[in-house]
Amino acid sequence: MLDEVFDKYKDNFKHFIIFFILSIVIAFIIKNSGIITFQSTDLNIDNNLEEILSVKNIITILVFILVEIYITTYGLILAKKAIKEEPVHMGESFTDTFSYYPRVLGLNLIFIILIIAINLLLGKLISITTSYGFLMFHFILYFFIIILFWIFTQTIQNYLVYYDGDIGHSIRGGISVGKSYFFKMLGLSIVSSLIGNLPKMESAKNSWIVYVIGILIVNMYNMFMNLYIINLCKIEE
């Protein structure tokens, strides 16, 4: 199955170039925008909380999220067309993205709310834990939940785009695919976490060329991963 997906990836690589360029541009803009998030490096929450929650910062983050989700949806549509061996027309693909965008956006809003709730809940549990054993248990539980969350967000999004269904049907179908191919998805998640650290390397912080190369590699892998997951969805037909 990997060989089949890789062949389709190679055959359609030229159609993915615009997606790669857009992903690099938005990542580079975000990197140089000066926005502050809770994941920002060298961040002192006590000193920066007011700046994080400022109207300007929040609006900027929301705009970037909306643009990133559009680019993500565009990439999913390209992956779907590649697996289905449908002709790819750039203008048509950009237009098609708008018909999927509200549903993918809705899914991502659900994902964001869930991950915030999980972080708050486990953060509260950790804060009241005095036993080292229970503290380690909570960290292991959090790690396990994050892996499950990543697997199902990927399968649900790809399932929605492949079958062009509603959110409810896509959640059920995506979870079914995730369970059926759990260990394959687990392997993808491990590779994704390793590759995802490339733009965070010290050399990437000091060189925009290294940073761009890191972002390109991440998105090349993400596109291959989307083809692979959509192919799993196709098998489930």
C-alpha cells in the first residue's frame, strides 16, 4: 500500500507545489508576526498574560488560524484528487476548498475546544497531585490522550473530505478508520512528531533558509500522510 501511495505522490507532486509554497509563506509570516501564544519559547506567563490576551494578539491569531485551516483544506482536496486519480486544476481546487472549508473549520473548532478542556482538566489534576506516582500517571495519561487525539483528528478530517459528508458522519467514520488502522496511524504520528521538530531546531531559529527547508520537509511529509490516510478511507468503502 505504501508503494501505491508513494507512486501517486510522485505522479502528482507538481500539483502540490502551490500547497507547499502557501504553507511556507504562512509559516514564515507567523514566525515574523510577533504574535505571542502559550507555546511561545522563552515565555513568562505571569509577565506576558496580558499581552497574550490582548485584542490585537487574539485577532491576529484567529486570522492566522482561519488562513491555515483554508490551506489545510486545500491540501486535503489535492490528496483526495490524487488518490481518486481525478484531474487537478488549480483554480477549480481553490474554489472547491470553499465548499469544504466551513465543515473543516467546524471540526477544528471542536478539536480546539476539546484540547483546551483536556489541558485544563489534566492541568488541574496535576496541580492537586502530591504523589510522584500519580504525577507520572497523569503525564502518561496526557501523552496517551494526545496521541489518540492526533490520530482521530487526522482520520476525521481526511474522512470528511474524501466522502464529502457532514461533521457527525465524518466523526463516526474517521474514528472507525482510526481504530481499524490504529498502529499504522501510530507509526505516522511518531514520524510526524520527529519531523515536526525540524523548524524548531536552534539552527532554524538562526537561519531563515534552514527554517524554510524545515517547513518544506514537514509539509511534504504532511501531504504524503494525507494521501496515505485518504487511501485508508478509500479502502473502508
